Amino acid sequence: MKIRNTMVLLSVVLVIGGCSSTGVNSMATRKQLSNPTAKAHVLSECIAGVAYKSARSHERMAKLMGTSEDKVARLYCQRMVEALSDGRISLSDVQSVNGPNLSPKIRKVLVKQ
């Protein structure tokens, strides 16, 4: 049950960026994302959430990521989940996604540098 709750929480954080502390540390998250089932669940929840973003948001992200608008949701989520699972970004980095400016770490992940 604890792993499922953490997966759901992580999915929400990835989708909306959140503005409050999640109470989940990055090491626990990385460990849980090493489970292929957990990773697939987080990825599918993220994609579903990103799909509801505005057309303007998809347009901007497509330009930043160098892809087409129809691929934004999947590519965004794949890059974010991979970066989180391998430690290139933390949950606090992910939570800052909806801020006025993307952090340098998030920008690097999204443009795949």
C-alpha cells in the first residue's frame, strides 16, 4: 500500500508540479522507480495528466523539446521519469516545473542535453 501511495503521489507531482512538500524523499522515489511496474504506472499517469494541458502549453513544450505537439506528453513524461529515477533531478526540481521559469536541471532534461 505504501508503494502504491508513493506512486500516486509521484504521478501527481510529475503532472502538476505541486507547490508544497510531498514528504517523499528522492532516494525512496528512485528506489521505487527501479521497479518496472511502478515506473510504468507513474509514466501512464503522467501522460494522462499532461494530455489535459492547454494547446498553447503543448506548443511551447514541443518547441523547447524539439518534437511535434502530438508527442509532447509521452516525451515529457519519459524524460522526467527517467531523470528522476537516475537521480539527475529531485522531487523539488519536479515540483518547480509550474513556476515562472524552468530550472536549469529541468531545462537540460527536457531538451535532452
